[in-house]
Amino acid sequence: ISSDTGKTWDSLGLPLTTISVLTEDSQGRIYASTNEGIYRYVDSTEWEFIGPSASQFDDFLITRSNVFIATASSQGLYRSSDYGRVWEKTTTINSEDVSAMYVDKQNAIYAGTMGNSIFSSSFIGTGWRQTPLGTTGSEITSFTGIDTFLFAGTDEGLYRTSNRGLTWTNITSSTFGGTAHSVAVNSGKEVFVGTNFGLYYSTDYGDSWQAAGLASQQVFHVAIDPSDKIAVSTGDSGIFVSQDNGASWDYAGLAGEDIISMAVNYAGEIFAGGYGGVSRSTDNGLSWIQRTFDNTYVLALATRGRQVFAGTYNGVFTSTNNGDTWSAMSKSGLKTYTVLSLTFDNLGNLVAGIYQGGVYRTLQSYTGVNERDELPGAFVLNQNYPNPFNPSTVIRYLLSVNGNVTLKVYDVLGREVATLVDEFQASGFKSQVFDASGLASGVYFYTLTVVGHDGIMSYTDVKKMLLIR
């Protein structure tokens, strides 16, 4: 210390420490940030160590309300509100590779990283808690949740928490072992996990598991639409679809394609992302339409109504017409970032996980259908599946309002051959089985008509199907 404008100096102690910051609180007490931690000046050459221990603090400040904040680049941020008696360590996610995300019903965000950790924020990213899983270097691949349970797929197995991420338990079954590439849940609260040995499902929140087919395949992505149709992507074998909870599977195309991301929207349309763009199928994989991007990989996909979002090496691209055309998001597209994961919070904001960049959230809210209990402002009549068929097929449709519904089948001469539905139905996703056992091979048409309470027709549509014996 100098009392003569620096002409002479007297030592105040701490001779073997490196002091990076000197500051004082509102009462005039002096504090020193050192390579050992924080010290408070007592008298003469005496200092009191108040912690916390760290290799070197980059900065130390005291707010007007006497809250102490110390940052160490290798250990995060420390905070004390009682003059250094107790320190709380908070975690930053800004430099993490966020490979998977989930938002629960309380709008808390869970971010899984490529570095074996799950970060959780109690409300839309306002503060983060870090929980390591597995060994260093393992990757969090996916999340899903049901009731009070949250599941995390990793390349070291499947983890579960029932206390909102405070503690996690490895529930990997010896039945499938190893990596849990993707995890999803259907409307019946059954949990599905994609593994190196096919697809497995649990009816008791992961306590026990049963095979759901594709035992010879590596299942990398699992997507389930609101009507419980399951679509999965495999290694080089392409995409497979099941309409009966995995009891049987149909090949849906894209064999040999490098499928990196996948999503299924509210109408059951399948989107697959890879190098160069996004492929879309509206008929359960019988045909695909590809829309290209310039020299980039589509690493993540998310849908909201008829709007589709794609995370790439060059930020976020969006389509407002169900994937027919694409454009880079102009204002919030993160075009200088690699976007590894996408999801929506409960307010409809798009949330993006970034490679070496943490988590970003749009200020704009996107409306549309994403959850099972949401309905769009339009009706949907899906293409029957399978098609062609013999002798039966499933027809699915979506009612946005209650109404009197008829679903009828006609031959090529316009003669009615079957009435599948003729009743009042509540809004929601519906399905009907058409059994054509007594009919000849050929083209048939099915027509859906919905009449509202006021007697005015709300919707009508017709689609073609082919019976081959």
C-alpha cells in the first residue's frame, strides 16, 4: 500500500500469491482475488481466506447489494450472498456441444451434450445445473418424457430420472445392452428405444423390456406420430414403418442413404435429413420427394404444424409449406453456427442446441400442432396404409372439430362398396380398418365427409387405393 501517491510502498501480506483483482465492499473492506482463492483484509499484514479454492480466478466483483461473483475459466462461476461464508457454483453451457434437448411440462430445458453431461435449467435457460452421466466422452443422443419420468438415451445406455434431473439411474437392460441411440414414447405411455439390436419397448417406465422387431438392424432414430405410427431409421437399410406397435414392419425406402435426422409431423408425414437436404414422404415411404440444401448436412429436424425446421452446419433453415421449399432463417438463423438439435418450448419458441455454442431460443413463437392433445385448424385425410394392399388396409384421418362423420368406399364405377363410419365423432386422430376380402382386385376410392353441428359441411376429401390379390 502507498500513502504518498506511489513514492513508497508497504507490504500488506500475501507474499506468495498472484493477485489478479483488488476490490472493496460497501463497508470499505478490501478483498483480493488470488491464484488460491479470495482473501479479505483483516489488519496489518493479516488476511482471512474466504474461499472458494480455484487455480486462478479471471475476475472478481462485488455488487452494490454485496453479492460476490468470481469467475474461473476452468471451473465456472462462483457466487456468494453472505460475504463469502458460503459459495455456490453455477454452471455455464455456452461452450458445450448440445446434441439433444427436451422441454418438460414446466418449461424446464434439458440439454444433453457430447461430453457425457446433462444440463438442466429450471425455466427456459435462466440458470443451468450440470449432471455428468457415464464416462468422459460419451454422448447424450436423445430425450423423452412421460408422467414423472424423463429418459435419456446415450451411447453407453439408457438413463432415467424421476426428480427432474437431480439424479439419474442407468436402466440399460441386458436384453438390448449397449447404446440407446434414440428414445420415444407413444400415447399409451409405452417407451421405445432404438438400439444396436433392433427396437425395444417398455410398458412399466423402463423396469422391463420386450423386443419390438428389427433385431438385425441398428435403429438410430425413432419417431412416433400422434396416431402411434412408428417410423425408424436404420444403418444402410433405410426407413421402416410399423402401424401395430412393432408387431410387423414395412420397408419405407431410402436404403443406402446417410440419414442423420428424422421427424414425423401431426399428419404422419415422414421427414428424413441427410447430406444435401430433406426427403419427405406422405405415403409411409412408398415415394419420397427430396429438397436440396447447398453442400451441408441436415443434423436436426423439428416440425410445428405445416412448418418444418432444419438444423445444419450453416444455421437453421425453415419451410412454411411442409418442406416443399426452404430458406435460411433471416434474423435468428444462427447462420455462423452448427445446429445439432432442435425442439420447442411450451411457449412455442424454437430452441436450438449448438456445437460449441450452448443453447439459443427464438423470441418468436411458432403456432401449430406438435403435441398429441393439440389439434390444427384443418382436417386431414391420410393415404391408406399399406397401399397397394391385400386384403386389408388402415385409413387414418384427423378431425379438428366435433361433427357427423361418414367414411365410405366406392369402386371405379362410383358404386358404394362399404360404409366404414357413419356417426358423430369427437375431434382427434381416428383410424379405420377396411377389409376387402369379398372384393375383386382393382382401384377403389374412399371419401371422408364431416358435417358440423349447424348442418353445414365442414370438410370432404377423397383418395385412391389399390387392391391387388
